Amino acid sequence: MFDFILNLVGLYFRWILYTVVALLVIYLFLHRLMRYFGTRNIIDEYVSMVIEWIRDAFRD
């Protein structure tokens, strides 16, 4: 039973890790693409907007 619970916890953390890694890869790809086209500020502004939205969501 304890092994089953540890497997569920490991699965949970693995999905969190995969989500973080996938978002990081997407961000780095878009950042490099925007640098290539010379519009890097668009991605930086979008990321700051999303961070501000998350802060506002958890502020209340």
C-alpha cells in the first residue's frame, strides 16, 4: 500500500516536472524566435503580463 502511495506521489511530481520543462522549452523557443525576428520585447511583455495575472489571481 505504501509503495502504491509513493508511486502516485512520484507520478504527480513527474507531471509537474514535465509541465515545467515543457513550458520552459516553449518559452526558450519563442524567445529565440523573437530574437531572430528582432521583436524580443513581445515575449518579455507577454510573460510579465501572465505573471501579473497569476499574482492578481492569488492576491484575493
